[in-house]
Amino acid sequence: MTKLRFSLSAFHSIIENQMKDFSLQSLTDKAYTALSTPPHRPVIGITANHEGIDHTIREAYCRQVEAAGGVPVIIPPIDDPQTISTTLDRIDAVILSGGGDHNPLWQGEQPSMKLGNINAVRDSAELLLTRLAFNRQMPMLGICRGIQTLVIALGGHVMQDIKNSTIIKHSQDADRSEPTHTVKIEQGTVLYDIYKEEKITVNSFHHQAVDNSGTHLRTAAMSDDCIVEAVESTEQKSIIGVQWHPEWLGEDGLPLFQWLVQRATEYRQAQRLHDGLLTLDTHCDTPMFFHQGVDFTKRDPRILVDMHKMTEGRLDATFMVCYLPQPYMDNNGASEERKGKPFSELVHFPIESPKAYTDFIFDEITKIVESRPDRLAFARTEEDLQRNKRDGKKSIVLGIENGLAIEDAINNLQHFANRGIAYMTLCHNGDNLICDSAKGAGMNNGVSQFGEKVIKEMNRLGIMVDLSHAGEKSFYDAMEISSTPIVCSHSNCRSLCDHPRNLTDDQLRALARNGGVAHTTFYPGFLRASGEADILDAVAHLEHAISIMGIDHVGIGTDFDGDGGVPGMADASECINFTMQLLRRHYNNDDIRKIWGGNWLRIMKQVSQSREI
């Protein structure tokens, strides 16, 4: 690349012109003229250094952010969680700036002889800031020390000193604006998309360096002596770290700041969009862990959905289902490991009755909701969901996954309707007394006579009929029987991934004609037949469903904690990532509202209105 030196002449000229008459009123008038049609400018927080009694930052960072179209603000190195959280509430992206070494104790190591200029005040503040920003899916750019901050905070490793480099000097004596060596950018990376070149020239001031990027990051560029020069997200997230100093490279360094400002604009747009719409996940299996000591009100790493993750991902409501595995039945086709096993062994809890177990799970959910009435509330109807959104509370909606819960008694549906369930999935992986499963043996030849009565009673009680997991014959039978549209709370497209749990294009068309919905799920095996699935595969399934059914018949049902979750949509904190993917594909606000639950709410309202009092 052609090297262009950074110049502040234009800025200095403006200052000189403004200060000629020393008139504050004149300056104010010019400001309001400029603000008459203000462009949208995202706020970029830049971490400051700590030197003695000063918090400092090089001017070049701020000027590059401004040149890229952002508004720079300085983040002081304060490690108070409330201060950091409040700061993150008010910015749209983070730049982790350069500076001294990291204390090796953060990596469980003792200091080497080459270690120098440790800044303990910065370490804890920036590592915590990085982790919290990461959990919020906030765009981040790490520069020099900043790339190392990213790696340490996200589980990688930084070596204390470059030991094996005998080719390139990585701490130059030349002016900071002078590139001194080249780096090779990996094709297929975001960094390559930014620069459109395989080799670029950079400046260099470091002796610590990344030697293991960890699982959340990957190497994006290296120097000729195999030193990691850049990393980026492995999960389709807006995170890049570079070992060089692009703030000093003028127009050569500007593309990185332009990328960050663009991603910050997208992040801000997604946040504002979530503020004004109701985001609803129609299927999670988290309740199966509630009796195992997990804590929904904390950020518990053992579960994918909790109060904090919902807040970080801007998820307003989730359907918490009681999942009941299907025991072995004669000619059922259920897996052999379930043959002869009592129900209590399948759920790993000493309750033999499916109905009693369902009540137990609902009791556990109730305890959680009642423990935080300031943050959580039950919802049964669209009105409940909207009210909870206005009140700043996360909504918990109850559902049942597997009609086994009612055993063989139709009146148990009334019991669960009284408990507040909004839908029941008729079966799971194995035929039951209601209908045949997609993975069953066709025991009932579709929906049984008992199953027909169940569906009609669900219609009467205003319970949504969920056909995820159902076999094709059961699917079409239920559609004929039900007087209200049916739903598939977590089902993907068979034409993209040939799995019996996924829906054929004909099923999708029939579902749309019937007024129903199919919600894309993040179970890897339903997204790809081979290889590792990620958020882009989920987007592909959603877009295929839209191409077949139209925008009014799709949505999202994650299957979190039921083995659902892929890179980029690994837990509830990452839900806003899906919105950003939709924005990149130019879906408008109304389309995104429909995808994030609007279509489901239409059917929920219709089913509720059909209920017989």
C-alpha cells in the first residue's frame, strides 16, 4: 500500500479560523448551523492509559475515529463494574488502545526478565471491560496492547516476550507513522475484505505477542517470522485485533476505523430496534436444569438462557418448556437405550409420572419468577407480553414438549391450561398415544383417535398446537383437525438439511396456507448434514423458509439448552447478533419485528380469542 502520513493541518486550520475573533456567540452560531441536519454518528469508546496521576490517550486515535465518521470518547481505566456497565450502555463500540505490558499473573504465570512497564490499573479495568463488551456483542478493535487484551480476556494466550524472532525487528526506532515491515493477511478473513490485499506494510512497537488465539478468535494476519499480527472472531462477531498501530498510518490505517464505525452503526441500529419491538424465542429447554442447582437470576455458565444473558442479547421473552423424553413403547421405534427404562431414569429425577414431573418443572419455574418480581414475570397472552415489555420485565411463557405430559387423560389439558401453558408439542422423538413422531415407527398412522380429541380440546382451551417433532402424516392430519393455525416452534428446512425433523417445502407451503408459522432453530444437526454449523447456516434456513412461505410465517425458536446453539448464536446473550445479520441483508424494521415474534403473536392472539370460556 502507498504510505500516507497523518496530517492535522485541516483541524488546525479550523481552530485558527474559529479563534480569530474569540467570539463564543459566533462559535455557538456555527455549531447550531452544523447541527441543523445532524448525521447519525456512532459513539466509539477508546480506553485510556494510566500514567502517574493522569489518564491519557494519543490524539491520533480520536482523529482517526472522527475521520471515519464516529464520535470518540475516552474511557478511563476504572475497574468498577457499575462504571463499566454504564459506560457500555452509552457507547456503540470499543477501541482497546496500546500501551504497556500485561501482568503475566492474569495468565497464571510468573514474570520473565524481559517483562516491563506493567500497568495494573489498566489490566483489571480493560480485561473486565472487554469481557462485558463481548457478552453484549459490542464491536471491538484492539490495537497493539489491545489485541493482547482481547486474547487474554477471551481465553487465548500471550507470550511475555518474542523469543524466536530473528528476522524482523518488532519494536521500531523509526517515526510512528513509518511502516517498517509487512504482514500477510489470510484470505477469507474480514481483515482481507477490509484491505483487499494479501500483504500490507505496518509499523510495530511490541515485544509481547499472541501465541494462542483461543476458541473465540483466529489468526487473521502474520509477519514473515510467524508472529501473529492480527486476530478476528471465529463466530461472525465484529471483533478485530491488530498488533500494529493504524492510528498513526493516516489513510492507510483508516479502513480499520471505518470498519469499526460501520459495525458500531449497525450495532446501534440493532439496539434501537430491539428497544421498540418485542423479541420472542419460542423454544428453550433450560427448565430441565433448574433442579440441578443452576441460578437463572445470575449469569450462570451452565445454562444458555438466564436473566443476564437475556438482557445482554436484548431478548424480551422466552418459551420455557417442560421437556419429556419419550419412553420405549411397543413398535414405537424409540431408541434402544430407552427400552425397558422407567420414566424417572429418563429424566434423571425420582418422579415416575409424566404429569407430576411436568408440574414439578413448572413449580421450579414459578419459584424463579417469584424470586425476582422486579425483573421477571409470567406471560400467557400477547397483552401480557407487551405489558411486561413496557414494565421492563423479561417474560416467561410456559409450554410442554411432548403430549406424554397429559398421560392418557384428556382432562389433564384443562389442568395445564390452568397452569398457563401457551402451547404443547404433540410428541417428541418417538411415537406416543397422540401421534407419530418424525423419528418414530408409524404406530398410529399419523394422529390417533385420542390425538384428534387432544387437538380439539387444545383448540377449545386456547392452547397452540405445536407440530415440531411430528411425522409428516401427523403434520397433515393435525392441520386438517385443528380449527386454529398450527405452529412449528423449532423446525428447519429439509431441502437445506435432509433430516426427518426438518420440514419439506410442501409442508412449509401447507403451513403458510393454513396461516401457521415455522420457527428456525439452532440445533446444529438440523442446520447442516456435515461440518460445523454457525449463525450463517441459521440465516440460510430462515431465508429459505421466507422464500417458500413468505415473511409472515417465520420466526425463531432457538432450542437453547436442548442442544441448540451455534457460533454466533451460542446462547441468549447473542440474540442481537441475529438482528445484525438481518440488517446486513437489508431487512426492514417491520420484517424484523415479524421474524422476532410478530408472526407468532398473531397466531397466539387468534388461538386465545378462539378459547371457549
